Amino acid sequence: MTPSLSQTQGLFQDRLISGTPDIKDLLVDGGPFLSVYDRAYKARLFEVMAEDFPATHTLLGDKAFAEAVDAYLDTHPSQAKSIRWIGRHFSQWLSSEERWRKHGVLADMAAFEWALGLAFDAPDDEVLSIGDLAAIPPDAWPHLTFTFPTSFSTLSLNFDVAPFQQAVASERDPEAAPEQLVTASTWAVWRNPQDLIVNYRPLSEEETLGLVSLMKGEPFAALCEALAETGDAENAALKAAGYLRNWIEAGWISGIDDVAMSWQEQQSQA
């Protein structure tokens, strides 16, 4: 029975993604020019990876980067409808593959570049303003939880990869390879809601502790408790409010969680 168009398209897709030969039975003479599509598809994936990870490419060099990408694509073939997501596992893969994991800077650089890319093309989200907090009654504050914009993320880095990445992005020769940090550092990456420029900066240990608690969905009271555990319990609430203000002004907070708002409304109506 002759396969339908959708079945034929599926077989062709299987050929491109995983090399399945079944489509050859439907082609004249077994499709002698089918290899043209094989090479074109892989070449396009390579181009996307090079565009998404230019600094990682520079660190590895052309030959090693091509070998890494080729092996990565064999392990992680495209599963999404958009080619945009082909590199989403690259950093994790570099950190786990025997050949590359001893070079920890590669996984760090790939993770940093991926975070920058996500921040750049993430959907637009409304962000919270300081004025939005003015109407919240004091009794509701301990229970408030917050949501974060799609363009905001954090990542832990063992190498100072930013100067090298910025040099490559500016088409300049990097002055030196990324230096390994004494201790791992958490970085925030986000897109400024006003000028739409992607920003990044390292976080202090204390700031990381507090921010992570909110990103886990814990309430404002947990942020205060986390800061109190650093040894300055007397000023924990004041510090928490200061951090929250800075995060809101930077555009890191997109809203107050619906559960917390519902709690607030219930209290006002009691």
C-alpha cells in the first residue's frame, strides 16, 4: 500500500534525524542523491550551534568544535519543532562526556551563552513596580510569593567566562582564557525591560541565598529567615526589603503569585 503524504514526510524526517533508511524504498533507484539532504541538514544544525555558542567555538577551535557538535547531535537529535532549541543540552553534555568534562570551562561557557540567548529572545513579560507593592497590607507580606520573567535566569559558574564571551561577541581577540574562580559563583542573567538589553552580574552569597528561596516559590518570610541565618537576624527583614526593592527595580520580578494574592483578598474581606 502506498503510504500517505504525512507518512512519507515522517519517513523523510526519520531519515534526516536518525538515518533510518526506510524512505529509500519509496524513491526511484533508492534515492541516489539522498545524501545531499543528509549533509545539508547536519550542516544547518552545525550553523545554528555555531551561532548559539560562538565563544565555546572559539575556545575549542574549528576542528574540535565540529567534532563536539557532531557527537552531541548524535546523542541529542532535534526533538522540537523549532531548531532554536537544538543546543539546550549542550552544556550538560559537555560536562558529562569523558572527552570534554575535564575542561570545565567549556560547560560553563556553553551554559552562559545559552542563558544569554534565552534572555535575548524570551517573550515579553510584565514586571512588577515598587508602586505595585504600596497597596499590600503589612499582614500579607510574610505570605507573599513572587514570579519571575521568562527572560530571567541564574546559573552557577566555576570560571569567569564573561570577559572572554564579550570579546568574542564584539569580534575582538580575547586577552586571555577564562580564569577559574576560587569558589563557584552564581550569576543572574536578564533582559532589561526598558532598553531590552541583556544584562548579567554575579550575586553575593547572601543575595543568592535569598533569591533562590523566592525562586523556589517560598514566601517573603522565608527570604527574611534565610537572611537571618547569615548571622544578622536583627536586620534580616530590612535587608530582605532592600534586596526585593533592588530586584524589582532591575526588572527581575514579574508579579505576585496568585495564591498569595488570594490570601490577601481573603484577609481584606474577613
